[in-house]
Amino acid sequence: MIVAALNGVEVEYGPGLALGPLSLEIGAGETVALVGPSGCGKSTALRLLAGLEAPTRGSITRAAGRGETAVVFQAPTLAPWLSAQANVALPLELAGVAQTDAHRRAAEALARVGLAGAETKRPVQLSGGMAMRVSLARALVTEPKLLLLDEPFAALDEITRRTLADDVLNLWAATRPAIVFVTHNVEEAVYMASRVVVLTRGPGRIAADLRVDGPMPRPPHFRAEATFRATSEAVSAALAEGVAA
């Protein structure tokens, strides 16, 4: 089943074309990484899928309904005056869920991302990794069919990035949403995705669409396996060709 698709989309900013033409289908339960050079339109494609932007030409198919699509941005974008639990409960309350039930489900979501006991902390009291976990909990609390991640780990150190990558895959295993995420990190893309889509330099078009073999979530030492190394090299080669295109 297709949960989202970009159908021949193009996006113009001012006099120039920023993205496209681009066609991309996202199947239920897929984890898809978008990689490409800076300025190729990766984040624009994500905003189209999120319904935050309309294409200049082409059409979009996406999961309809409140809570069916959730987005996690590079910055956690938490309300500084609310506790972690209240931040996570917010989308539920906006959807009309009773406060008691919303806060119960928010506490459960925080526990799933390893933040049990941090419910009353305000964003200023959280580390960068903890704040990103709160953002993930807030995105997942509505049990979306489509989860969009826009370079969520870019500002974090390598150890935290790797830990959160495993956390996201373990969370994915629980409810199997389709995931589309933007990253500049080839190895992160191959580790987290069952499919890596490489875009050319702007205006972004698809240079390669590569499958990543291996079980999900990833087993220990997956990064040392021949499949991981070979796929990472293939993505890097496609990226170099896309930049030169």
C-alpha cells in the first residue's frame, strides 16, 4: 500500500526551479532516506510530503486525517513553557483527546523513548539528545502512518546520533510507520533505511534509488558487514554522479 507519493512535482522559488521534476512513492512500513548535495531540495521534498508546502506543478498523495503524518525537525521545536509530558500530550489535546488520557499516553510515549522519570522537566533542563527524544515521542504519540524526519540528528555528537538511530528503528518496529528522513550522512542513511534515494544537485531529481539488504532493526555490528560497506560505497558513487549531473 502506498501511503505517500510525489507525482511529477516541481517547485519554483522566484525565477528558478528548486526541485524536480520528481516522482517518488513511499510504501507502508518503508524507511526511506533522502540524500543529496546541499540545496538539491531534500527538505523541500519533505515539506511537500508533510503538506507544509504545495508544488508549483505536479501532485501529492499523502496519508490523510489528523495525526496520520508527523514531522520531526532538526531543532526540537518544543514549547519552552511546557513540561516534557505536556509537550508530548499537545497534539493529542489539539485533536480533542481528554487531558487525562492525553497525559497518560504522553507518559507512555516518553517511557518508550527512554525518558521515564523526565516527565516534569522543561526543555531548558534537557540535553540535546533528550530534547530530540521528546520530539520523537511527540511525533509518535499519535501513531502516525507517515513519520518525516528532517536531519533530526545533525546537531548531535556521533555517539548520540548512533544511539538515536537505533532508538528510531526500535520504535519503528513497534508500530511500523513509513519513515522518510533527510540526512547528509551516507552511512546513517544506509544504516537506518531499507531504501536510499539519491538526488542530483538542484533542482533535485532522482539520481539513484537503492535498496538496502539486511534485517530491520539493524543487528549489532551491522556497520561492519560487507553489505553495509558495499551499499555505502554505491550510495557515495551515486551521490558523486548526482553532483556532477
